[in-house]
Amino acid sequence: MGFINKMITRLRAYKFLVNYSGSYLHETGWMKSLQSGIPTSPTGDPLPWMNYSLIAFLDHRLSAEMTVFEYGSGSSTLYFARKVRSITSVEYDKNWYDKLKEQVPNNIKLIFQEADVNNKYCRAIHNENEKYDVVIIDGEDRVNCMREGFMKLNDTGILILDDSNRPDYKPGFELAVELGYRTLHFEGLKPTDFITEKATLFYRSNNCFTI
């Protein structure tokens, strides 16, 4: 009976999560994203390929006056463009860059830069004479991008590192501590993914998200 009860419970959970339009998988757009293969909201709007707890947080904290720099472009770029004044995004995949360039609105500046280590890619953020409210690290060479990104935040700026559970990023966390940044972690499902993913927000006491 134990095995049968377990199978019945799993079947009920499957039916509820997949078939009920008010379930978490439908409310977040996870089912729609799985069907389309791209991060998508329930209404078809682009979403970042970040966990849903972070997306929900950003929905309430981003504002139309903010400027964003992003390492790694995609659906997230289109999402942020709808939320902030301007976003600059650096992309290392030429095919993806060419495809995305056809979709970008006027408040997106898309930069192509081949991936490398501690060289032009991580320093692409210095191409613009601007300090940013938010820097997002979701591309290549992430620890070096964190180092350069911290330098280009304004006084109230915030840095977001996706997939922050990876042990290779430990030096970036150590640097953040040295610079006086606190951390706030977000965990949960990502669009089209099946496992728990983690992202970390780095901030100081006086910050643009008022946390």
C-alpha cells in the first residue's frame, strides 16, 4: 500500500501542477516557457532566465529611472528594457547577438565582444562613460566581471550574480565583502529548468532597491 499511495500522491501532484491554471507552474509562466523553449511570462512577455523569486523581487524594485548593464544578453535584456530607462548588454555569441539585435527597442545598446578571460569582455562595461544602478552578471568570466562591475556601480548601485551557488565564484564573494557589500540570496525554479537555482544580490546600506 505504501508504494501505491506514493504513486497516487505523485499522480495528484502532477495533475494539479500541470493541468490547473492557477498552479505555480502556470502562474509563473513555467509551463508556457517549457512549451516555447524561452523564458516567458504567462502573458507571453519576455522574462530573464533567472529564478522566479528573484524575478518577482525585480518586478517590484526596478523603476523607469534606472540604468542597467548586463553581461549576457537574451530574454532578460528585453525584460529589463520594459522596466528601466536604458540597458547596455554585452554578448559574446555572434549568432545570438545578430538575432537579438533585430528585436531590440531604442533603450537597449547591444555590444558584441568575444569571450576571453580578464580582458576585453569583462572590461566592456568601461566602454560607456556611465555609472549604473544595476549590474547583472550572467555571462562569461563572471568573477572578473564582478570586479569590473563593482567599479561601475553608482553610489546606490546593486550587482546581481546569477547561478551564484557555483564554487568558482567564491573569489567574487570575498571581493564583495572587502568592498563592504551585503548579500541577499534568491532560490527557486528558473523558466524551463527543473532544479532549484540560486542568484545573489550584492548591496550596501543606501541602495536603489531600498533594502
